Amino acid sequence: MGDSQPLDRVARIQADWRRERPDLDVTPLGVIGRLHRLADQLTGELCLLYGRYGLGEGEFDVLCALRRVGEPYERAPGELAAHTMVTTGAMTKRIDRLERAGLVTRRRSDDDQRGRIVALTGPGRELIDRAFTDHIRNERRLLSLLTPTEARTLESLLTTWLSRRDHPHPADSE
């Protein structure tokens, strides 16, 4: 944190803890606390945009997963769950809502009559194309508070951190 910046909420919390618990190094709060605050703020702004299209965050994710797979814009529910990082139970609820709204359809799989396939409808594709265009514009706006170099550095750091969490080395856990 530069000298010209006033203490933010997280720095004040750290100062309080340093005073009350000088035996603990509360440095991690500086990163984790700010990430939590930023994630909450960003999620709120992203969800506002989704709401303009009558979508929640989960429905937006499902429509994006169907759209980015390419024609014929369909996946099995299990694949959708894997591509959106939610449970199959949560996925079923999302698909139900999207189906009621006429944005997706469900059919039996040609390969496996027990399996199902979820497909984007024409109106679903039109909606997600408009919503995703606005979503990218919104993300660009949110990221514009950083310089392009800062954004690339942050992306690199977050990529490294996530990779190490997703694929820990034995030495990392010692």
C-alpha cells in the first residue's frame, strides 16, 4: 500500500488486531480481507447486470456454458455442472428455471435414453448474446480502475495462486 493512500477498512481492522493481539501476524488479512471485499463488490455489480436480463448469476453461467460450446449449443446436465462448478442438484434447479422461461429445452440423449441433453433455444441464444456483450463491457469498466499493466500483473498473480491451490505440490503443504 502506498504512502499516499489513507487507511482503508482492512488496514484499520489489521491495526486493531495488532493492538489487541500483538502476538499474531495479521498480515494475511491485508490480502484475504481485501479480496473478500472486492469480490463482494464485483459480484454485486455483475449481478445487477444479470438482473436486467431477468437472470441470476447461476442462470447466466448456464446460458454462457451452453453458448460457448458452439452449435448446436447443448450439453448434458453433468457437463454443465462441471463447466459452472456447481452441484448437479443446483444445476437441476437452474435448468428448471431456464426451461420455464423458454431459454433452454431438455430432451433425452440420443446415445443414452436415461440421459438428458440441455439445449439453448433461439430466444435463449439471443438473450445470452446481448447479456454477454453487456457483461464484457461491464467487466471492462470494472477493470478500468487498473492500468493495463496492473491488470495483467493481477491476472498473473491470481492465476499462479489458483494453480497452486488447485494443484498443490507436496512441499507446499509442509
